[in-house]
Amino acid sequence: MPKIAPEVSKSREAFVRRYRDVRTATECICAPLAIEDCVVQSMLEVSPTRWHLAHTTWFFETLVLARETNDYRPHDPAYSALFNSYYNSIGEPFSRARRGLLTRPSVEQVYGYRREIDRRVQRLLRECDDESWRRIAPLIELGLHHEQQHGELILTDIKHVLSCNPLYPAYGDSTHRRTGSRGKTGSRGETPVRPVEWIDGSDGVCWVGHNGEGFAYDNESPRHRQFVHPHQLAIHPTTNAEYLEFIEDGGYRRHEIWLSQGWDIAVNEGWQAPLYWVQRSDGWQEFTLAGLRPLEPDEPVCHVSYFEAAAFARWADARLPTEAEWEVAATQLPCPGDSTTDNFVEGGRLHPALSRQEACGSLPLQMYGDVWEWTSSSYGPYPGYRPAAGAVGEYNGKFMCNQYVLRGGSCVSSASHIRPTYRNFFPPEARWQFSGIRLAR
């Protein structure tokens, strides 16, 4: 075992603790689930919980242990393909559409896989020499943020799985504690909808992108200058009550406010409301991770696609913000975790919080957490962007096509995972994410 200076050893132990904390947090997310919950794939975009647990472990085994350990012996050679998501430089991944057909390895075996790889990773972190540490630490950090992404996906995916059950089962009884409902949303007129409040956004030549301090994904760089035109942003995300006005004014029947591709999908899929909205004789209800609940008018509307967001914005005589407009506004606010984590997974609600109507000076509200906010920006490279070499370069760059950028995190994101420059991205028809709307003009 190589000798390690005391101060280096101390920093490594802190890193090991962070590794354990993040990995444990994922398993805590899975704790309320039955084994039967963990093996279902309800649609192509949804992966079984078991697959998420195994894939995040595969990441550490394949990209760290196998490369840094002499004569490495894999935990199970079959896992190399089974739990590879899209890293073609490593091998041919198992078909995404068939993940739900795997009955083996069992959930218990996957947890055993996690324990074994965790033991090996922690030993490597403590015992490797300084040169190896400098190579390993950035990969481990990337792997931990990757783990947090999949922790969020576990909750997003299991919500869709549970929603397919006509019993509308709850993920956990303690989630979505309702606080201070200000009315009932059934039909227009029961809850008055206040006019949208606007604040002026910064304009001129602005800096956009990560400044190099702390962790960031490669798609957040290089930092660069961008001209931002004069504009205004809505002070809070669009609420359920505001979106219900759009529905009741024929928003899903008026082709003229929709993008052509979005209109075709909405018609073919029979969209009439956001995903998880259920209309009953006594009004609208919404399926949440705590089960079916009456729709709360003052909560941010959630689970809408880019196409729905764009149609709503056009109906409201507004538009969606660009990602530069969003980022410049967000950088004026405290970063997530610096003030509160209530609107994130750590807060335990697992559902968007009530929107605050009161202005807070000239700053927007609820930009972090609650709902991912669609922007009008296509997901593409920043000026000067170049993907990293090797498998790590497949993480972001190759998906820069036919997707739109979302910002800010959601109620199932980890607060320590989000920052103002974070660029999430999904195809414009995606609805199962915790995605919402903030208007601009």
C-alpha cells in the first residue's frame, strides 16, 4: 500500500464519505418500493428501477475500476452489455426497449453488485497513489453526478409506472404534504387567476456558461459572451390555474397556436391536458407520487412537453425564454443548497410547491427546483465546444440534435446537483419529466 500524506488522506476520506452519501441516497429513494415495482418498464423512455441501480454501478466498475486495477476481474462479465446505456466505444449495449424483459439478475443480486463495487471503489480511493488519484477523482465526481441524475430518473420513471395502475398507488405516504391550499381547481371561475407579473431581465452582452469553479458537465462550457435582447420574465412559473384557462379556452383544439409537429403528436396521442391530470365529475385531479389528489391551482403546472409549453406561451401572447435569458436571471439568485432545499428531493415533498405571488424586488421566484423550465433554445454546442476523448466524450455531445434545453432542476432533483449553468435536455414531445413553463416576452 503506498504511503499517503496525512492531509491527502483526510481529503480522500471526505471524498469517500461523499461517495457513500450519494450512493446511499439512491438506495434511500428506492426504499419505499416493492420488488415488483423495481422491474417494470412502462414505456420506452422509462427504465426499471433495478436497471438504474445496476447501470450507475456499472459506470464505476467499467470507467474506474476496470481501468485502474491491474488484472481486474469483473463482478459478472455479462453485466458489461446488460447495463451499458449508450457507450458504443465500450461495447454494444443491450437494447433499451428490452430492459423490462430482463428477469435476471434479480433485484437482490443487483444490490449485491452495488455492495461489492462500492467496497472496491472505496478501497481504491484510499490506497491508490497520488498520480492515480488525480486520474480517478474527476471520474468519481462525474460518476456521483451521474448517480444523482439516475436518482432523479428513478422517481420520474416510477411515477409513470405507478400511474399505469388504475389503483393509482402511492410511492410513499409521507410525500407531497399539502400546505396552505388557496382554493379548488375544477372549472374556470372557482379560483380567480391573477394577471401574470413581469420583471425586467438583464440585456446587452452577457457571459454565459460555467466559469470553471467546481464541477460542471462538458456541455456547460466554454464560457462565452452572448448578446441578450431587452426582455421580461414572468415572476413565477405558470400555475395549474393559469394552464387550466388555456385548456378551457380550447388550447388543445386550436391548431393555429401549435407547432406543426406538436399538433400532429397532440392529435395522434389524444392530449387534452398535462400528463397525470385526471378529470372527474367534481373537477380535475392530479396523480402524484403520493397518489391521486385534487388539482392545486397555485402549484406550478407540471409534466408538459415543449410543444405544450410553446402553445401555451403563444396563447398567452408571450414566448419561452432563451436559455441565456434564463441563466443570466438565475445567476442573480442564491445557488441551490445555499439557502433552502425545500423545493428539491431533500425536502421530501416530491411535488412542486405552491407558487408565491408576491414579488421579491426585481428577482424571479422558484427558478430552482419544483419544475424543470423549458427554454426556446435547441440543445447544441457552445462556441468552441469539443467533446472529451474516449467513452466520457459520449456523455453529452452526441445528443446535441432534436432536443430542447430545460433549466433549474425539479422537486426530484438533488439540490447539490443543480447550478445556474446546468443544461438539461429532452426531446420536445417528452412529458414524463417534471417539466413546466416560465413565460417571457
